[in-house]
Amino acid sequence: MLLNKLSVSALAIVAVSATAASAREQILIVGSSTVFPYTQAVAEEFANQGGTSPVVESTGTGGGMQIFCSGIGTEFADITGASRRMKPSEYELCVENGVTDITEALIGYDGLSIASSRENDDLTDLTLEQIYLALGEMVPVDGEWVENPYTNWSEIDSSLPDQPITVFGPPPTSGTRDAFVELAMWEGCATLEYVEEGGYDEDWIEENCSAMRQDGPFVEAGENDNLIVQRLQADPDALGIFGYSFLFENTDTLKGVDIGGVEVNSDTIASFEYPIARPLYFYVKNPHRGVIPGLEEFIAEYSSDNALADGGYLQERGLVVLGDEERADLVQRLADGVAVDPITE
């Protein structure tokens, strides 16, 4: 089996090497809409330094993994951004298609912001329980697990405003959606009296509390988070879910909603005091390095102090940066092309 994998990998490298020069001159990057603005900033800096501008597409984390794991060769992407770690099923897809030599790069941290227009003075703080009751497909009502009947925030809690529940958020292909379900929906569901008194475990919560409602209050807004920003600017009563960088870049018109009394900012994200903080990644195909023009240099720029260190230009875009030791480890792993261990959980 090992010999077969090595043979597939060797053939793939030959295929890449034989066609790289004639097939394309640009680096191809796909993946997370949250990681997209950071990758785009690195691409712009890389081009400013004389490199050929990479093609960067916002496909969502899940969509990016499907593209990235489809194979090795110049018709396939070189890098994918991810707002969560690669799933075991995605790793298996990569392996099935000969994509077995991948380096995983943890580039920093992000907070899943729940934001509103600055004109909204009523929705300023929500608990994870309130968030789940607003957005979950199934909720407890009078001791029964039923389809969500709530249409106004005040129906969930009398301390909340008598406003329609309207929340714009990411689609199922998005890593932001995956992270929001795990960090906000599951945790909010776990605090429900119905769940606690029923003694339901993590498996029950994962099975019953993952679905977002589809009856109107939650609106899937696609992979372009800038569209959510625009909708919030146009609708003062609506909320939106996206990565911290989009809030950071639009604080003139938007503000974050506190979660359980904790404000979203770089300090609370870095400390994980903010309850829906998460890591951000990119993945690179090592067989494409040294073959696709400029790929090695682009990776070096992405992991440079100029980009990722405290005070670097990605921090200026809203990235919560790594500590010095973490960043040094990242630089070394990328320089050495350390392959990710098999992802099984």
C-alpha cells in the first residue's frame, strides 16, 4: 500500500513538473471567505514585490477543500484557506486523489462576529442560549422538542427588543458555518434547561442541535461576506455572522454584539475569552512547490514577520496574530514542507 502511494505521488510530481511551465504561470488559491482578505493582502504584497499576481477565489472552506483535494497537477489549486481544520473526510478525499503531501499552516485566530448596524441600540448583548433559540431549527417549547416558533427576539426573552429575528449568515459549505454550529449552536443548546434536565450527551446535541432554521429568520447569504456587511448597513434591525476582519474593517458603520457580556476584539479572541473564537489555516500541496512559479516565494511572504508578526499588515486587516513561538514553528514547518499527520478526528 505504501509503495502504491509513493508511486502515485511520484507520478503526480512528474505530471506537475512536465506541464507547469506551459499550463499556467499564476498561483491558484481557493477556500475560506474569512481567510480570503488575508490571502488577498498577501497576494497584493507579493505582486508589489514583482511576483505574478496569484488568482485568489473565495469558495468557502468546504468548497475549497473539494477543489484542493481533487488532485495534483496544474489544473488543481495549490493552496486552500480554511476557517477550521481539515475534516477527516476531506483528508480521505485528498488521499484518494493522490494529494498525500500537504503542509498545514495555522496562521492566526479569528472571532466569529455577530454584528449589527451602529444604528441598532437595542441588540447589544446575547447569550449563546438566546442565539440557539433564535436560530436553531428545533427548540424546546413547553417541554416538547418542536420546530422553532420564534419570530421576534422578545419571544425568546422579554429583556430583548420586540424586533423580528433577521440574521444573515454563511451557507453550509462555509467553514464559518461549521465553526458557528460547533462553537455557538452546540454550546448554546447544551445550556438549555430541557437538555440539561434530560441528561442529553454530546452525541445527542450534535445530532439534534446542528441544523439552522430554514423558515425565514436565518438567511443564508452566500460566501461573500461583504454582501452581509452591505445588508446590515441597509437594515438596522438585522444581525450578521462573519469573521472578525469584516467587522474590523467596517467599524464606522457596524458594531459587534457582545456574547455573554464579552466584547469581540483582538484581546478576547487571542485569550479565547470570547466564546466563539477559532483558528485559521491554509494548506499547501508540497509537490507543487518549486514547480509552480513563485509558489515558494509566496509562502515565504505569507509567513514573514512583515505579514504575520505583531504590527504586520495582516494584523492591520484584523487577524489576531500568533505568539512568537507559534509563528517561529509555523515558519519552520513551511520551510521544511512538513507533511500534516493523517487527520482522523
